[in-house]
Amino acid sequence: MTVKKSRYDYCFRTGANAEQRFKELVEQSGLECSASSQKENMIDKIDFFINGKGVDVKGNKHLNSIWLEIRNVKGNNGWLYGKSDYIAIEVVELNAFCIFETKLLAEFTNQFTSVTQSKEDYYKLYTRANRSDVIIKVKYDDIKHLEKFRVNYK
């Protein structure tokens, strides 16, 4: 299964826009924010360093649909098992980037062992047809107790 170029382009633009918005908000707050190298971004799953801590940004998520990546499409460790210290998840309805410790989100997913073939199911390991990824769909309310910081916009 291949991703249509239009879908890939949309996802790339959406992610890049979220990353840029996040960087601007962090800098406006007076914190030092520097972009990671290409290797750190692709291999280590770090988009930015803020005061020496690695942050991976995930844009355009919704209160009732947040996907957590255990394994990526190539079957390698997903962003939950990258080297970032924090994951910044943009939750559109909250007009905010919600910041979570990466290791705590990863630990949260360990409780889920049931497998599903439906992307509509919550709290189950889901793999898309002809892919090697493993992802879990959760709601913000399920992980909000793990939130460490919030960067609001608007």
C-alpha cells in the first residue's frame, strides 16, 4: 500500500506548520528553541531542543482522536520510543500544544494488548493493511493526567 502524493503533501505541510507555530510560541515565551539536525529529526524523533531538552511535535490532533505510535510504517520503533524527552501534541479544540514526557506516554500504552483491524476502535493495537506500524487511538481525557505543560495559542 502506498500513500497518495496528495495525502503525503498534506501531512507534511500540516506537520511543518505545527512545528513552525510551536517554535514561534516557545520563542515568544522567552525560551531558547533550536531546530534539530536532519538525523536527530528522522532517527531520534526530535524536532527541537528547548533548554537542552528534545521535543517531538505532533500537529492537528483532536480531543477524541490522538494516535500514539509504537512502531512506525517500516516496523522500527515509533516516536514513543525515540530519543525525545517530550512530545508536544497539538490539540486543536484546546488551542494548545499539550506537552507530555515521552517515556510516560510510552508506559501508558503498555497496558493495551488487544489487537484490532478497525481504525474506529480505541485502546487497541492497530496495524494498517500492508504496513508494519503499530498505533493506538486514545482520547485526550485518557492522557490529560500525564500532561506536564501547555503552550496555548489564540
